Amino acid sequence: MNVGGKVTDEKGIGLPGVSVQIKGTSIGTVTDANGNYSISVPDNMASSSLTFSYVGYASQEVAIASQKTINVKLAPTAGNALNDVVVVGYGTQKRVSITGSVSTIDAKNIENKPVLNAYQALQGEAPNLIIQQTNLNPGSDVTVNIRGVGTLGDNTPLVVVDGIVGGNLNTINPNDIASVSVLKDAGSAAIYGSRAANGVILITTKAGKLNQKTTVSYNGSYGIQDANVLVDKVPAWQNAYYKNESLVNSGLSPAYTPDQIQQLKDQGDGTWDIEHLLRTAPQQSHNINIAGGGEKSAFYISAGFQDQQSNFIGNGGEGSKFGYQKYNLRLNQTNVMGKFRTNFILLYTKTRNKTNSVGDNNIFADANRVPHNFNWQDENGNYLTNPFASQYNEYGVLEKGGYNQADNDEVFGSFNGQFSITKDLKLTGEFGGTLQNNGTFFRRTQVNYLPSGVYGDDRSVLDANSKSQLFNTKVYLEYGKKIAEHDFKVQLGASSENFSQRGFQLQKTLTDQLLGTPTTGTIVDPINSNNSIAINSNSLQSLFGRLNYSFKDRYLLEATARYDASSKFAKGNRGSFFPSVSAGWLISQESFMQSVKNTISNLKLRASYGVLGNQNVGNFQYQTTYFNYASAYGFNNVPVGGAGTLLSNRDLTWEKASTLNIGLEAGFFDNTLTATFDYFNKVTRDILQPRQDIPTIFGAATPDFNVAKVRSKGWEATLTYNLRGQNVTQSFSLNVADNQNKLLQLSGGATEQIINQDVFQLLRRVGEPITQYYGYQTNGFFQNQADINNSPKIAGNAVVPGDVKFKDLNNDGVIDAKDKTVLGNPFPRYTFGFTYRLAVKGFDLQLFIQGVGKRETFLRGELVEPFHYGYGATVYEHMTDYWSPANPDARYPIFANIGSPSNTNNWRTGSDLYKYDAAYARLKNVNIGYTLPQALTQKAGIQRLRVSLIGQNLFTLSKLKFIDPETSEFGNNVSTGSSSNSARQYPLPIFYGAGLDITF
């Protein structure tokens, strides 16, 4: 017998995705886009009932009683989304009872994004979850921090996957993620104590459900990546003209005659540029899962394959193209045996990342520096060199110069057993961890050039391997009880983490050119060969407890305490106590709010304060350790080995962060419109970093010390509006956040530290942000000789009209170091994400915009300085806005040759001439889909079939036009500053493709 009908919400509008199931069986279906359903009921079950369930609505059960049409109207649960269950540390809580700052990201926000790294799918989805990519090459890691940079040391947040710490979010299949919880303040994160100072990211992966009909689902996408090259060289004849101009401006003779310039114009441009090193490259993702469950068990099995080929030409000379592949196989099994419930998760991941043998920085630098009249190859396919190419031809390197291949195998496992001693008392034990086997194989092969030059004549082969294991064991007891209007829950437990790693590395030179194997003359490189490298181990032993209390379901209190002992510190300094307390007031539940309940459906005030810890430093620093120098010094022209010493610090101990958080949550018009706002203030003290007050003459590197103090404060807000009509459903979601930091203390009582960055500097000054760009502030250009005579200048700098003028900030008539000032902040502010969703019958649209409202970046290199320091010989189109009497307000000064007074004044003097506005807004993802009518697909045994068009990184709005504004030279550890940004990054790939989703 077939039973059908329609499921609607409280307004009579059809609800898609409602689960419809025959009670007590695994037979079920889901409603289509209009809320309609159809289910086949066996004759022996005609007297049974149908259950209707949907997130945010009260489940309903209706007797079949031989009815063929059953229409149901579901009522929203009180507070709707407030009753959703949110994953928090060591358990779950209803959203309404959470008193800390927690952002949640649902699977629907992650799905249908063509990314291989789950972090990329999270970018812009939660306020103050800041994700930046310093390298866009396939397989590259990202920089992640929560609420910005709050310490001079490591700012990396803790990642917990299915309750096990240390999970690898870089290798998890994004399609396997069910939800993400971002714990930001002490109230939410303190249960993780020493690991939580930088915040916590909790990942919950998908699982089967009890009494669920077995389903088989496939989703996949395929598309093309187009590398978005943002720079264009000027034509070769113009470049020659500009070179002449730079020489004449420097008092030198022109290098090109008019006839030579005309000859270059007639000849046209060659192929020596970035575009000819790139190709369009495919990217694909395929995922299949099987899920189901009975009365006592549930399972979820998934497999995935993801492949992102590189946009670089070539393949290293051995088969597969450059690029990144990932294979995932996962099992999640749950069993219920009376009072005992178990959950077992096993995940195997294999990744392969194959890159070129020379490095992206060299490839882009050499492609950029050579004028456009040269070619990579001649008509016979020979690789060419020229006077500007440093005797390298990167086209040949990519095609035949070898490769660097990383093959990583990872096994993640988790076993959770929960025993219900009574209905109020539960005992839980968890054991899990990660095993990794990481291998690297590097081979450089010889490539000969014409008319001269060679690459890879050392014919190096490197083979390295590293194995690691991380185990996590937890046991905790939980007691919950409600007495009258008092509701409380207590957790007490202990945990243990243990990590170990070791590996080896062997490098040989002068290997066989064809095979890469040892042959006559092969040499083992003693400096780069080690039979035991990266030996590391550490452990963390912990006790923790948490108390949750609520009165009348409107006054909420949570207290957390944790004690951690770390092997990274010496005895006497290993243990530390991390407490926190948080409280909440559900104002909307008060009697005086009932008159406005239809308007203000939810209003909650919450606050938290606590202390969190950070132990992110190298192992064994409290001990003096030794290492071997393979070539410490020379004796009789023979390298002699020796021993080196790493100094110790037995006083090393915990870095601690005290955090205050105040939050407000509001819902209006039955939570159709919801908003949250958080303010936070965090002070991190005893920051772990090397001391800066030890003179260079000391001659040895120092260990970390507890030396600095930083304040980080800011705010974050979210706004969501859901509009449901008869045929059209829309939602608008916006999150915005800001954070600022201030350095309160430096090591040794110093008030500031200046770090040289090639042509400019970085400043750390007490009372100001952690790291700032520092140098001279420009004041336009010298316009004429009278302007030169009447303006202050740097002593010894002979300037001409068109040279940079600097501001005399102290008004002493001279430009010197006393006039240097703060020029900008490299860290992003006003990060935001906006998502728009639309559903019209079977059609749906998702549009996602992400960006940064304020960030300055300093750039250097051939894309900034014309004819860069003698290494480069090119000018780009964006550089042609240079000073002349007819263009006095230009962006750049006159062209000048290296070594000239003008070049020294303009480009060898660190100033905001190198400064660029890196704020941006990016159309990150567009997904347009159509779901075929269920009445049609069910005839083929298909519950759901959706086809879609997908676009990624489609459009970027920014004042910075010639590089990707997202790329930053700063990672998560700012203890030693950064390498300067030369804008030599892999270009942003724009993806165009299609997707398919099928559920059987």
C-alpha cells in the first residue's frame, strides 16, 4: 500500500527534507522540495504509525489506519534553533543552555564547495575564524587562527576530531564533516585547558542513525581551474624605451638605439612569461557513502577521491602531472546493548602531493625578470637562456627537471564506550589517535640549455621518511539531575596524550641521469643525510571537571577546571591549573518579556572569564641537547665533523591567557531574524619565545623563555534572516568581526624591537600592535629644483625631480631615522562572510562572499620595483603610472638605474612606497542546482537527484590588482617576524564545473 501526503510548517508552507518513517522500522523517505512524500507500506504494517521529524520542529506520530493520504502540519519547537544540539568539549549541549562563545558551521555550509582542504571550506563561515592562504599551490596548508593573533609565539588553534585531539583537518574529506564547532572564549574552551589558549575547532563527522533506512549516496564534481595571472609585462619595445629612460635619468647612456627599439617592435613579443608556464587544469571530487541502522546499531561507510592537478606545465619527467590527490575511506559504527553504547570510527587517508623540483618562488621570479622579447624554446624544442635569466630556463625545469613528491598515509581511529549506570549517571571511556607515515622523494634531473647553462647537474636524489603516533585516552563520569526548577550536570574525568615521532633522510648526488639510481661517481651527501632525524616525543596528563547549573531554565551557570602536566617543561614547572566560569541569563523567559514574545522571541545575555594555557614550544628545551655537524670545519681541505649544543631553560613554563567574553543573542519574529554579538578581551602573559636582549656576539641560539605579554580584544557579530514563502524560500546570513592586539611587554625590559625586512622594517613596540610595518612616510615627489632646494632630504642622497620626497615628522629640517614611523598593520581586520540562499520549487542557489575590510601589505621584488635591483630587467603594466612633469601625482617615482642616487633614494630606503591596500571582497562560491521531482526519480529507485553548476573564486574586488590580496607573508608563529613578501605566489585558481548528487 502506498501512503502519500504533504508536510507543512506552522504557516502551511511545504517543508522539504522532512524524515518520514514507519515507526520501529528502517523503512522511510524524505519530503521533496514542496513538502510532498510517498512511502510504500507493507501490508503487515498497515496498523502501524508514521513518524515525521525535522530539525527545529516537534516530531509527530500519526497512525496509518489504512489511510492512503496523510497530511501533517509540524509545529516549531520552543525557541526553534535554540533547542538544536551543539557539540562542545566532552559532550553536547542545547544551544539555549550555552554560556560561552561558540560558533557552529553546518554541513550545508561546507558541501558543494570544490575544495580539497576542509579549512578552505570553512573560510568566512564563522566570525573571527580567520583563514588565510600564503600559498595557493595544490596541497598547500593554510594559516588558521581564532580571533586573530594574540601571542608572539604559536597562534595555531587546537583541532579535535570526534573527541580525539590532534586530528588533521587538512586531510579530512570535507564531505565527511557533519558539523564544526568553534570554541572561542575561556567559558567554552577551558575544558581543554592547556591546549585551548588559541581556541578550539571541534569536528564531528557524519554517522548513521538508529532505525534509519539504508541509503546509498553519491556526490561528485568535475571542473576546470584557470590560473588567474594578474600581471602583464609591457611589450618588449616599450620595456627597452623605459630602460633607456632609467639610464638617462641616472646620468648614463641609453642601452638601445631607436633602430633597435623599432626592431623589437617589429619582432613582437616572445613566450617568456608566466602564462606560458601554466595550463588549464582539471579538478575532480567523487564521494560515495552508505548509511543505515536498525534498532540496536547504525553505520556509516564512506569513500572519497579528490584530485587537483597543478596549473603548471610538465610532470617532472615521470608520468603523473604535478598536483595533489587524496583518498579517504571511513567507517563509523554505533551499537547499543542495553545500558552500553559504543561508537567506533576508523579513517584511512592517503595523500600524494607532487610539485616541481625548483620551487615556485624561483619559477615566478625568473619568468618575471626577463623582458618579453625572449622565448622559452626555439623552433627545435631546445631550452634557451639569455643574459637576464640567471642561466635558468624554468620551462625546461618544469618539463624535465625532476620533482618533489610527498606520499603520506594516515590512520585515525576512535573508540567510545558509554555505560549508563543509572538514568542519571554515565561513565564514558574514549581511546583514539592518529598514526602517520610521511614519505618524501625528491629527484633533480639534468637539463641542458642553449646557448649555455645547465640545471640539475648535481642530479640529486633525496629519500626521507617520518613516522609519528599520537594517542589520546579519556575516562570521565557524568551525573545529571533535575530537582524541581534546579537542573545540574557534573563531569569529572582524566585524560592522557602521548606523541612520538622519528625518521631518516638520505641524499645522494651524481646519480644516473635516466634512473636516478647510484652509479659510478655517486656520492652520499653527508650534510643532508641522517639516519635519525626529527626525534620527538611529548606527553600531557590531565584532570578536568565541569559543573552546569540552571534555575528555571533561564539562569545559567557553568564552571570548569582543568589541571595539566606537560613533559615539555621541567619538574616543578610541568603542572598548571586552568579555571573558568561563565553565566547566562535568558531574558526572554522572564514574565515581563511575555508581552513582546511575538516580536522578541529570544534574548540571552552571557559572560565568561577564565584562564587558558599554551605549551606550543619545541620538546626537550628544558634540557641541554647536542647534535652533529656533518661539516663543522675544514682541516687540510677535508670537512671534519663536530658537535653542536642547544642551550636549555629549566625555568620554562606555561604561557597563560586570561579571557573575558560578553555576549548577547537575540531572535525576532519567531526567530525569523536572529543576531549575536560578542566582545572579548584577552591578555596573554609569560609568552613563549626566544629572548631578544641577548647580544649577537653570544654566538648561540637561545631556547624559548617566558618573556612577553600581549592584549587582544575585539568583537564579532552575526545576522541571519530566513524568509519562507509559499513557493520561494530565502535566507541571508552575514558575519563580521574585528580584533586588535597590543604588545604590553617585551623580553629583557626592552620597549621596542626592530626587525629588518630587506628594504623596509618591522616594528614591535610596547603599547602598540604586535607587529607593524615601519619606515619613512612619503610626501609625494620632488616636482622641480626649487622644491628640492626647499625640502628636507636624507643626508648624502642626491635627488632630482620625480624622486620620492619623505616627511620630516620631527621638523628638524633633516630626514633621518628619527623620522621613521609606523606605516601599517599586516594582520586582517573586519573579516566578513555573506551567504545568500534561494530555493524556488526544484531550483536552488547558494552565493557566498568572503573578504577582509582592512589590511595593509608591504611588497618588494620585481613586481614592485622596475628593473628590480639589477636582477630584473622588466617593467609591468601596473608600473607605468610613474612620475613625469605631465603626471605629477603618479603612483611611482621616475625610473632609475640600480646604483644611481635616485634608485637609492626611492627603492633602497624603506618607505610606504612599498605599501598596498590589501582589503578585498571575493565572490568565493556560487552553486546553482536543480533537484528533479521525487515522483519522477522514485520510478528509477532514486530518492534524490540534483545536478548543479559550481563556480569558485569567480570575482575579486580589491585595490590591489596585480597579486592576490589574500596572500600574506605571516604565518601563525610570529616570534621571528617573517620573510618579506615578494609576490611570487602561485596564482589564484578560478574553478568552473558541475556537480551531481544522487541518493538511492
